[in-house]
Amino acid sequence: MNTDFKTVDEYIASFPKSTQEILKKIRKTVKTKASGAIEGISYGMPAYKLNGKPLVYFGGYKNHIGFYATPSGHASFQKELANYKQGKGSVQFPLDQIIPYDLIGQMVEFRVEEVNLNTTHGKKNRSK
């Protein structure tokens, strides 16, 4: 897999059309829920930072979309993510299933609140 992407547009364009549409919708969800976030490429995939802190990442794969909201973002949505394959700080949304854009939006909102709280008041853990 190419990891030399310079822009999110370039990254998304490297996928089949059907996957591109999903990635575009996730991108729009993230940008809507985290309007102040800075978009870039990190670890070879779309990455968003807020107040200089990592917010979320997402990536396209052959059979799924990987979404990374750091361990805290996933820990706070354990029940909602229970039916998906997960790793520490990651979840896989299969391409042959409906992508839960609303859940992705909720996770982004949680991370925005968490990053803003940590930036304003120092590091504190918050649970949903």
C-alpha cells in the first residue's frame, strides 16, 4: 500500500469508486463535527488534529474502513462498537455492511470535547 500521499484527496482517489464514496462521507462527517481540526496525512492515512493534539484517523482497506479515535474514544463507545472487529484504539467497519456514520460522528464529537477539555484543563480522563 502506498503511504506517500501528500493530501487526503490524493489518498481517497487511490481507492475504487465505491470505497471513495465512503471515505468522502467519513471525511465530511469528521470535518462537520470537528470544524476546527487540521486535516493532514499521518501514518499514511487521513489524520485530524485539534489544538495540536491527535483527534481521529481513518483508512481504507480491501474489505473494511479502519477508524481510529485513540483508545479513549473507543473505550467510551464499547457497547456501540461491540459488533465490530476492534484493536486497541481501532475499529473495523466492513465494506459489505452499512457504515455507521452517525456513530463515527458521535465518536468525533467525543474526541473534540476530550481534546478541548485536556487542552483547557490539563489531562483528565472523561467517560461517556
